[in-house]
Amino acid sequence: MAIFDDQAKDYDRWYDKPMGKFVDKVETDLAFSLLTVQPGMRVLDAGCGTGNYSIKLAKHGAEVVGIDISQGMLDQAEANVQAENLEVDFQLMDMQDLAFEDNSFDAVLSMTAIEFVEDLDALYREFRRVVKPGGQILLGSITKSGAWGQAYASKGGDIYSQAHFRDLTDLRSLDETNLVDTAEGLFVLPNSDPAKLSSDLEMSLSEKGRAASFACVLFEKADRV
């Protein structure tokens, strides 16, 4: 997809900045507070981008398949994984039309990718299809009500100009019956002073009632479906 291909080479520069590192840590901590990754688990990283979470999953000992609609992103992901001396199976694929058999994975993870899908219910059904009974689905998204989502929505010309932001209530409603847990975070503002970023600041802002800018939900596929 051209818009993502154009961003691929520069995409990871965000993680080299103090703000990028902080945001990534907050979002990663939220994700892995919900999803427990065991060595040998087969995990699908759907919308893997440049492989940020594919690498983290592989470091946890998972057998990772990373898919993305952008070949440029996948090329960068492959380079990133090789630099870490890890193995991930990257494939060019639309996560809305998965070329996998039913019950193929122990878990599906999709972080900051579902924003680019209009029909989230159909996507969730596709994720459920490829997850084994008893397996889990973790979704992470920038929220609509949080400061970061509002900032992205007001900008034009970047990849988030085409995004569909949703709040935690929207994500929960995908499958209330099989919802396991939720987590929210990222209370610092996009224009916060990078020199003052800390977990203490994040906690303090959360206690003041500010809307979270990132939400994660964990679902489990019933043993019998």
C-alpha cells in the first residue's frame, strides 16, 4: 500500500526519539500486561509494520508470523529482525483476508493497525477464525477521545489522516461475551516536555481523569465454538 511504503524507511525514527521511546514503552507494557506469551506459542502479528511487536514476541520465545499490506514495511521489518538475530516469518497479506487455515494460531496480536480498518467486526471475525479454541486475541488502538487521537485526526498528510479512531467502549463491544480484560494508558500529551516524561507523571495524569490515548482489549476464543 503506497501510503505505508512511502513511510517505511523513516517510520522507525519515531522510536529513537525520547517521546517515541516513552510512548512505545507505555503501549508495550499495556499489551503484555494482558497477553502472556509462552515460549513456543504460534502468534500472528497482524499489521506488523516494521516489526516492532514481532521482535518483542520473538524475544518472548514465540513462533511469530508477521503480516502487513505494505511490502516496504515488511522489508524494513526483515532488516530489523535480522539485526536482532531473530527469526520471524513475514508475509505480504491483508489482515482482513487471511490466507491461513482455521485454528492456526495460539494468539493474534494487532497493535496500532486496526485504526486503518473500517469494518472492525469483520476483522475480528477473521481473527477469531484463525485462532485456536482457547486462544487469545489482543487489540491495541489509539483512542478517539484521547489527546493523541485528536491530534492525529486534526492533521493532514500523514498515515493517520485515513485512520478510524475508536474508544475502549467500541473495542469492548466487539465481543463482550468473550472479553477477558482491558487496559488503558498514555495520558501524557503529544506536546509534553520529553525531558519530564516518567512513569510517575503518567500515573499522576491518570489519576486526574484525563482521557487515555491508548486502549488494549484481550478476548479469548471459547473452547467450543
